[in-house]
Amino acid sequence: MGRILGGLRGRGAESIQRYKMHEKLVSIGDDYWIENEAGERAFYVDGKALRIRDTLIIKDVQGHELYKLKEKLLRIRDTLEIQDGDGKTAATIKKALITPLRDRWKVEVANGPEMNVQGNILDHEYKIEAGRNKVAEVSKKWFRIRDTYGVEISPGQDAALILAITVAVDQMAHD
């Protein structure tokens, strides 16, 4: 799973938000800060809390749990569930199609439109879309730092949820 660096909670934000991600894979059991493009701490990813159950927790800067990423133990195809701070399913991510040049993932959002993730996941060049609307784009083009890529989130999106989806897809793609 890629290391993330990112910003504000994102609900109702008026402008595009950009977050820095590091390509160095992070395994369950690692903790790290998500920073925005200005380098300010915004989210904390706690990988140690429930290491045995393959869980990552995304927290705000005050330490409040926003989302948990949990791998499903019994699954027909690779699935990862994202729970909100109350333990309710916020989104379920499933691999839809994996080809040498393009990957496609389906994201079922509990209180929102279904999203599709398509592009080259391993090279960190892909988009997250809800219907015909771009929700986020992942690319190396915004940051010139080696082993770094960016996540650009469209206005009005829940940045923490989009970053949780990005972390989940990255983790699933590198398993």
C-alpha cells in the first residue's frame, strides 16, 4: 500500500485538494501522517491498532477515527471494506478487471454514487469517477519528488474517504 501525505477533511471544500503519496509500500503495522501539498499534517494512518485483523485506521489531526479499512476474510473476489468512525460500511471496493495496462475497480459507496477506479494502478496514473464526473485523479505529474505521486480530489468530495479508497486500491493492487 502506498504511503500517503494529505489536507482538510474535505466535505464541502470549494477547491481542488491535492495530497502527496509516497510509492514506498507500507504494510499493515506501519503508521504515518497524510499531508497536503503545502506539507501540513491533515490525517493520520494508524496501522498498528488492529494489526492482527489487517485493519488500517484513518484519523483526523485531533485523533478522531474517520475510516477503517478492513479486508474481508471470506471473499469470492478481492474485496476491502471501508467503515466510518461509527463502524458502519461507508464503501466496499472490489477488483473488477485486471489487465496488463489497465486496472478497473468498483467502489460501492453506502451514501453516494457508485464509483469506478480505472487506469494504471501500479504506476499511479488513474482516475476515480462517479458516472461521468471525475471525483479524483492519481498521478505522478504534480510532484517532482522521487517515489512520490499525487491525489487530486475534486471540490465537494470527502477527502478522507477518497484517500481511504486510494489506500485500499493501492493495498489490494500490491497484495
